[in-house]
Amino acid sequence: MKRIGTNGALSRFRVLDLSQVRAGPTCVKQLADFGADVIKVEPPDSVDRQELYVGERDGADMINLHRNKRSITLDLKSPACHAILMDLVAQADVVVENFRPEVKARLGLDYDSLSRRNPRIILVSISGFGQDGPYMKRPGFDQILQGMCGLMSATGFADGQPVRAGAAVIDMVTGLYAALGAMTALLERQTSGRGQWVQCSLLHSGIALMDFQAARCALEGEIPERVGNDHPTSMPTSAYPTSNGHINVGAGGDKQWQALCRAIGQAGLAHDARFRSNADRIANRAELNAILLEAFSGETTETWMDRLLQADVPAGPIYRMDQTLRDPQVVHQQIIKTVPHPRRTVVSLIDQAIRLSRTPAQLHGTLEDKGGSNEDVLRELGYRHDAVHDGLNAMRGHP
């Protein structure tokens, strides 16, 4: 498949995607959606193997992660395939990989090797724990790092066990940091003319994700505890059951607290000595939640949404995923887009979250069939007829 979408914000860049699982593909997806020519490098297995934690090629996760990409097949242990890859590196701008550090060096894909072939290349390396140190050889996966970065210890109810987040948040944030790093390096290259090595780890990204919780511990020695759905430093900010579901309420600050008291028909509660200030409300959160739980359980979520929004109290329903996708604002914003698929006719994908007014992201299609661009890429590299024939055999794993 020849590249498509040549008028995007990043259309002048070529990206080689050597990554698997989620963090690396999340990084590359950001670049692909804005028009970069992304070539996914895959092993030439005779039967498509599932990508770890991502599933079948025609499954929702794989389709959503790998849209807007071409595909070539290379056995990175083969000298012939390695030569093809290095020819690609010579013409590329960014390489994204998530090999363990020692594997990268063994395959000759370390930054020094790549930069000797192309001094302008930007290598984005994503790892579980970093490129050096005592944990550098450990495998790193989202849930493992959710535990190690402090997220799970701060998630869940006080009398329960640590709980993982319901999404792969460490993988996602690492991928986004990696994409930011790649684009920062591309911007700097305009001045220096030189590439550089961008490194992101799930461990560091996870700690960064903890933000104020990590900062409070580092600066003040405060260890965050599990407080369920309550906000640790602002009350009442929590989730409450209604007569037909659940609702989130975020009445931060005294003004919103007073408005909430009026909205639930208990204006005098704002002057109760137990709840006058935010510090009082945090200290007496159990008593406060008991009062609010009883109040909210008497009406539907829809009734409370009307009352709270009229009172200018931040609130929102707690949706199942299907309800989220049907929400009027989600529909209006066209957050779900459809694209063609060779075997499923059309598929629905989550649109790029960043919106640019003049050069917006575009979803052109899903990842092509494995190796679909083998011949096109060889010809783009300038290979002549016999070399194309030999190259295709190498790319397919044939001697």
C-alpha cells in the first residue's frame, strides 16, 4: 500500500514502528493520526501471531491502536532483513521500539548504531524500568507498574485491597510522554540538525502520573491512603448512589459546598460546625458522606443532574461504557469515527483527542495486512528489479 494522507501536520516525517503491546503503539498512533508515514515492522510469521495483551489483528484493540499504518515484514535476526531495516533508518526520522535494552543492543538497534547510519535519526525507546539500573532487565507491564508507582496503593476503599485502575493508564501515559518526546526532539532538530535518543519508562511515567500524590510524599512525607471515591484533599468530592444509578459530585470550595447544601434542601448544613471549612469536611468525611448518601439515594440521577447543574455544582453521571458512547456531547463532538476495513466493512475507532484547527488529525484506515507494503517500501528505497525479488524473499522469511 502506498502511503496515504500526505497533507497532515506531520506528513513530512517517516516513522518506523518496531514496538508492540500498548505504550509504543500509543506513541506511534499520535504521530500517525497527524499524517506521519508510519511503517510498522512485523515478524514474517506464516500465521499472524497475536500481539501480547492486544489480541487478534482484526480485533478492536489492535485495529484502534494501529490505524493509519503501513506494514512490512522483517526478521530482525536476519542479516538481509537487518540491511533493509538500516536502509529504512537512513531515510527515516523516528524509530520507536520497546525492546529490553540488551535485546536492542544485540539486534544492532541501539542509538549509536542507528545514528551512525543516520545522524538525524530520533530513537524513541520505551521500557518498563529504564535503560540502565538494577531493574533494567525486568519485563514491565501496565499492572505491574500500577502497583510499583503507588497508584494501586492509593486506589480502592480504605477497608479493602489495593485496586488497579480500570484502564491501562501507565501504558497510555507513557505512550503520550514518548510522543511528546519525539515531537520535542523533531522540533529541536530543526536548529541543531541532529537527532537524539528519547527514553521513557513505565516506572517514571507512572510516578509522574501520580502528580500531587507523589509530590506530597516527596515534599511533605505524606503517604496517600485509599479513600474510595472521595477526593483526598477536597470534600465533598465523591460518588454517591442515586435511586437508579450513581453520580459524581465535585463541590470543591465553600461557595460550591453552600450551593450543594441548598440543592439538596439542607441549606443549614453549610453552617454545621463539622462541615464549615474544607478541612472540617475532610476530617469528618464519614459523617458528611452518610448525610449525602441518604440525600442522593432518594432521587434519580437525572433529577440530581438537573438540580446540581442549575445550582452550578459540578456533577456527572457514572456511565457504563456503552452509555458513554451514546452521551449527546460525545455524539456531538464526533469522538467515535468510522473507517473502512477489508474484512469488517467499516469499524468504529476513537478519534484523536487533540484537535488542530488547520491541520487536524485524520483517520484514513486500519493497519493493512501483514507485509502489505513490502514491495512498495523496497521500491521507495530505490531497489532495482533483482534486488526487489531478493528483498521480498528475505522479508517473507525465505532463504
